[in-house]
Amino acid sequence: MKVISASVFAFSFTTAVINLSSGLRVYSLSKSASLLSLATLVYNVFYTLASYYYGKISYHRLSQVDLIFSSFLAIGASSILMGTLNDPYAVVAMNAIFGFGAALGSPTLTAVLANHLMKDNIAVTRYNILVSLGTIFGYLTASFLGQLPLSYILIIMGAILLSFAPLAFMLPPKFRAKMRERVTIAPMLSHLVGKMRSLPSDMAHWEKLLSFGEVGREMRKMLRVRIARSSTLTLLGIVTLFTAINVFFTPMPAYLRMAGYSDNEIYAIYMLSNFTTLLLYDFVKERIGNSEQTWRVLLFSVSIRPALFLLPFTLDLLSPKLVFPLLYIFVGATWAGISASLPVIMMRHAAPEKKGEALSKMNAMTSLGAIIGSFVASILSIWGISYTSAVASVTVLVALLIFREASRASID
């Protein structure tokens, strides 16, 4: 248990910092918010592709020990290369390796924890706690190291993760056997960086998760006459919501730099938002009860986002040192509501034996939104924060209207 916990903590500790630092590194080298957004797009695309082919990579080929070691090796090496290479396009390319490694590591670590504890619900809770703590302490450490050049921070984080890679071989022999078909893989979206971060949801067959065929089928369903069904509207709302989130947050590290924030202050503000989310999880959980209460939590959380995404328009009147901390605190608070209520709503649309399938559809839609949003952000960021803020605000308002209709629509 100590080895597994240390591996999960080290994984979240380093990847959180690498996520943010890689974007800042691209911006430092290029002074282009658009290129920073392109790095996020590359990460999201390769994370999605690796997630889709996860089963083919693992099943009958690699053990869980092999996958954890390979993931840590890929992420650690890509981070070190991001720190040593001075070409921004090379750093963007390294995000592809980073995304590939992250997509291999997170589901495997979750599956190992679940197989060790033999209780999925306890394993998921333990994993979420370790990820949250690792992310917070990662940003806290990076904020103290913020006086160092970004290249040093990326090299340090890569070296830390590489040093933890051999721990995989200390796992019991049962984890050295070839992978079984059932694994945990649940790509969700980081509410801050505009990149995917894994949050476990359910045990399901790999081929049902993040399937591009599933995405196509769901999108075609959305265009047919059964658009009034609650589950279909909810999926459409998820795509729209996560498109808006990515449009807004993908270039945000560059905008924070432009507003005069130092790197250690950027790490601190991201830590503050994650800490706010962690503090509010129990509060939100107590308010999720029946279907009406769960929808109320989601609608309230999403309804705050359009105004939040317009806060950058106040920069001419208020100090950036006030606007952005306020923005990130409320983002953390609303993310607690969104991330806690949305999976519950999706599972309530499905029969008990199909809850995993329902969550896999949600994951596929968040992935689609991530790719669309980061692509749009790479274009809009050329013109600046006002354009990304306005488009994100309008898009999340559309998502709110779709969710409101879904809450009133007939259940499948």
C-alpha cells in the first residue's frame, strides 16, 4: 500500500507541475499565447489517442508494473527534454509524449489500487484524495521554486518522477502478470490548465471507454429527433461545457504572465483553486441527494461560470492581483459542484449494470470538448484575453441552457 500510495502521490505531484510549467515554458520561449494553446491541444489529442488504444497496448502485452514504469519513464524523460530544449516547437512536440505517458499511468495506478484494496469505492476515494494532495503539494513546491528558471523546474520534476519509476518493480507478483481486460480509465478535464487529468469513475471494459465510435454514435444521436431525451441533452451539454472551459483556461498561463504574475505566483494561484475544490467536496456531497437536488447543484455551479469568464473585462478597473485570485477561488468552488454532480447525473440515466458505460460516454464527451476547446483557444488567443473570455462565457451560457432543458426532459 505504501508503494502504491507513493506512486500515485508522485505521479500527481509531478504531472500537475509539468502540466502548467510546460505551457509557461512554451510561452517563455515564443511569447505566443497561441503556441501555448497548441501545446495543450497536442497533449489533449495524444492523451485521447493513448486512452483509446490503452487496451490494445496493455491487454496480453504489458503488465501493470510495465505500464507504470513506462508511464513514469515517458513523462519524466519528456519533462527533462522540455527543460533542456530551447525550441518552443520542440517543447510542443514533447507534450505528445507527456500526454501518452499520462494516459498510460493514471488508469493503471487506479486499477492497481482497486485490485489491492478489493473494494472499488474505497479505492476511488483513496485515489482522489492522493491525487488532490499530490496536486496541491506539487503547486506549493513549485511556488517555492518559482525563482528558479522554468527549465530547472521541469528537469527537477522529471528527475523526481524517474526516481520513483523503479518503485513499480516493488509491487507484488500479481501485478507483474499480463493485464486483465477490466481496467479503470476515466479521462476528465483539469478545470485550470485546460488539459486532461484522470479522475477515476468506474470499472468498465476498456473498449467502451473513450471510443471514437461511441463519440460518433452519440453525436449522430444528438442530431436526430430524439434530441429531447435527457441523457442526449446532457451529453451535448458536457461537450459544450468542456469546450468553454478549455477555450478559457488553455491560454490562461500566458495571460497571467502578461498581467504581471511571476511563475511562483502562478503556481500559488493554481494551488489556491485546487485547495478550494478539495475543501468544498464534502459540502457539495451533502447537497447531492435525489435527482432534483443533483441537478440543482450542477445548474447553480454552471450558472456562475458565465460571469466568472467575464471577470477579465474588469482588468481596466481593478488590479490583476485582485481579479485573478478571485476568479480562481470561484473556479475551484464551482468545479467542486460540477465534478461531483455530473457523474451522478450520468449514472442515473443508466441501468445499474450500465453505469460504467454511461460514464464512458461522459468521458468521451469531455475529451471531445477538450480537443475542440483547445483548438479554438489556439486561434482566439492570437487576439487576446477579451476574445477568449467572451467566447467562453457565451459557450458556457449555451451549456447552461442545454443542461436546464436536460433537467426538464424525459428520462430515457
